[in-house]
Amino acid sequence: MLSRTSSVNYIEINSLSASSFCQIGDSTEIHLLNRALADRRQYPFFYGREGNFDDYAIFSEPIPHGDYEPIPVQTWNEIPLIRVNRIDIKGCSFSSVIHVGSTCNVYAEARIKHIRELINDEPSKEAEAGTSKKLPQHLAAVSEPFKKWLIY
């Protein structure tokens, strides 16, 4: 790996969160991992097991990787210096990196499962027609009057 000096005169980052970071300088490998569940319910009924990642296939499915051909690159740096005057960043989140420097490998993964269980003002067409999906098991205890308004 090419070794260079990294110089940043000014950097301003408003927000850096959720398995993200800022690095000025060289690295060999960068590993970023973020797993999140976003569960929003209008009817506040929780069973205590909602935060188990193993219950959702999205967190265990293999990530597809394409076939990449190496690209021959030849560089010559007369002055081994990366010089940056100013960087302004509003935000960096969910397995992202702000990096000024050289690196060999970057492994980044963000998996987010959004769950929305909301009550409509009116019964859904599927519920009225009797064609709606079966309620998830964790909602089975919701009383009958509420079931026809759930969106899931």
C-alpha cells in the first residue's frame, strides 16, 4: 500500500453516527457494520421479543458480491502528500466512512428492518373483503375490534 501524508486544513462534520467514522491518514482495512430495527406502532403493545435480529431473514441473508476484474493501475506521486483545504459535511451515518488517505480494503454493511404497524382511520379494503394477510404472531393478542384497522 502506498504511504502518504494526509493534511486537512479545516473539517466540519455536523453529525457522525451509527457505525460511521472519520479518519484522516492511512489504513490497511476498514470494517463497518450496522444492524437496526425500527419498530413503530400506533397501538402500543409490545411483547419484549421485538428486538431479536434472528427473527428477521434480512439480517442473515448473504450479501451478493459481484465478480470484479482487477484493473491495472500505475501511479507515480512526485510528492507523497494528500492536501485538502476544507471539508464541510452535514452528516454521515449507517456504516459510512469519511476518509482522507490510502486504504487497501473497505468492508461496509448496513441492514435496517423497518416495521410499521399503524391503525387506519378506516378499515382497509383487504380487511373488509377478507383477503388481508394473516396477522403476525406478535399481534395475535390484539383485540378483534382493532384488527380490521391494522396495516402490516
